Amino acid sequence: MKGSLYIISAASGVGKTSLVTKLLEIDNAIQVSLSTTTRAKRTGEENGVDYHFVTIEDFKNKVAKGEFLEHAQVFDNFYGTSKLAVEQALKEGKDVILEIDWQGAEQVRKNMPNNISIFILPPSLTELNRRLTKRGTDSQIIIDKRMSEAVAEMQHYAEFDYLIINNNFEVALKEMHTIFLANRLNITNQAASHANLVKELTQ
């Protein structure tokens, strides 16, 4: 059975990465697409494990060849999702997650319309501010900027297929996993996965 492509988006601090990380632990049929980037490797990062690290020239060549499902420039660095890598994983029966923002999601919908998109919201702006502050890594100026960006990002929730409110982590995780499980049980996927049985029972 071919896998399905999932787009998961959320504003910074909502808990998207934590949810996806836990989801991968409980379901080995899911994988996250590795982004290609031009930024320098950070300490402890490995090529092909954390990102696919390339030069700016290589990245631009890939863009010109149409090798990315989506790509964007973030400050001085470029990021992109390999179309070939995603298609290969889907053929192998893996459900593939793209952790991208609403603009990236817009590009993917044009290039690969058969996808399932999930948007995650915080339970309140107060709670989002608390989570960003709790990190202890950013100044108040940066936190205020992230809050402003979050409001702009969250305005695009209605462009997605599913909406999850991350109020309770375990509940949000269960809801997210339910979307994956339910999709595997839809008529097209089940008929393909159990073709011989269906043929035997219905001929």
C-alpha cells in the first residue's frame, strides 16, 4: 500500500515538533522528510540525518531543475523539500510528514495535491506566550516578535484539512495519530492493502 503525504503546520511554540517526535516513536510507518538546506551544520548535526546540507549554488541548481516540492529563503539560508525523496518514501508505503509553514503548504498543494494537512493551535495566546517564555532561550523582544508572527501564521488555519488544539499533549498526540490511522482505513487504501481478500470475498 502506498503511503500518504501529510503537511503539519503550527506557529513557533505550539508544540508541533514535540508531537511529531512522539508520533514517530509510537508508529514506525511514519517518517519525517529531511529538508535540504544551505545553512552551516551545527555541532552534533549530521548530513543525511538532520538535514541534507548543500551549497547555495547546488540549491539553486535544484530549484532550476524543479527538484523541490517546496522551498523558501529564511534570512540568509535556503530550505527545501526533495520531491524525489518524498515520492520514494511514499512508494515504500511510508506516511511522510512535512513540517512546514502555511506558505510551504501552499506550494506543496500545487505540486502534490494528494495530501492531508493538519494545523495545530495553542489553547490561548497567554499559554503560547508562557511556552515561549519557558524555553528560556529568547529575549522578551524576540518573544514579542514570535508572538506577532504566530498570530499571522494562525490566521491560515482554515486552509488545512484538520485542526488540533494542543491543550493537553497526550490528547493532542492521540488526535493526531487518529488522523493517520483513519486514513489508512479509508476504502481506497484498504482495498489496495487487502486486494486478494476483497477479491475472494466479493467475486
